[in-house]
Amino acid sequence: MRFGARYGFNDNLKISAGYAHLWLAKDENWTLYLNENRIYQEFILADTYPTFSGLFRIRTEQRFFNNIEDGTSLKDNYFINRIRFLLSVSIPFKQGGKTSFLVANEIHLNFGKEVVFNTFDQNRFTVGIKQKLNKSWSFDCGYMLVYQQLLSGTDYNLNHTFRLFFYGNFDMRKNKGEQIKHGQTID
């Protein structure tokens, strides 16, 4: 779950800030969870061309973790800073259409004094379809290859993941005459 606010300097340059909460299962039986709270800030540079739209995003995250067992906190809080670099391209199937082919790559790097073994966190490569449902709602669906370093710093996971992300974009501006381009938001 993620929410935030975005300010657009123009159609191509935006900044955002927000909060996210994740519940991450740590065992096969889904009985032990890691709660993660994130505060994030991001810089987005996006543009639309005649045949595709492109997006470059830099996101910093302050990540707070806490393990939960049987509904009780283990009181083992820890903190990690992370920076994420995303490059994404959307190619519409039809000029002006609502459906696009999506390809993206994002690298995640940990930083700060708490990071000892795992500066590299993960790389996510995504291929899929992006669909605009209406003025406020869209989703993307596809395949995501996740190569992730584990906390040990010496072990890695390679995950083949089905991705389904929904996006709600709500225009809170007073002057709503400016057009918001499809494809400028991706997580």
C-alpha cells in the first residue's frame, strides 16, 4: 500500500513524497511477517513522443522494519536508506490508444551506516501491458524478473514474478485545464 502527493513543475518534471506500508511473508507457511514502513521522496522526468513515452525516476526511501510473530512485535526494529533508479518506456499499440506495451528496469541500492554487506539490494526488469481505465485509474500487468540480494550479503534470489499494479491519480489542482499525460506514473 502506497500513497503520496505529487507536484508538477510542468508536464515533464515532477516531485513526489509519501508513505508506504508492506507486509512481507518470511516463511513458506505465511506465519511470520516483516512489517516495513517507508517514507519516500522522488524526482520524475517524463516525456511523450510520437511513438512512445519515457520516464526516468529517482526515488529515495527511508525504510523501517519490524518482525511480527503470532501478531506480537519482536521489538527488533531496524532502519535502512535506499535509492532507486527507474527507466521505463511505454509504446502504445495504437496512436492515442489506452493500451501500451511496457518495458522497464529499476535498480535498488542501499546506503548509510547501517549497510554493511548489501549495498546492492535488487534489480527489477519488467515487461507487460499498461492499460488506462479512465481519467483517474490505470493498471499494468506483466512479468517481472527480480534479482535480489538477501540480508546475508552473500546469497541471492532470482524471482519470476507476475506483476499487477493499480494506479489512482487524482487531480487536486485548481486549474484542471492542463492535460495529464498517460504513463507518467509507475511504481
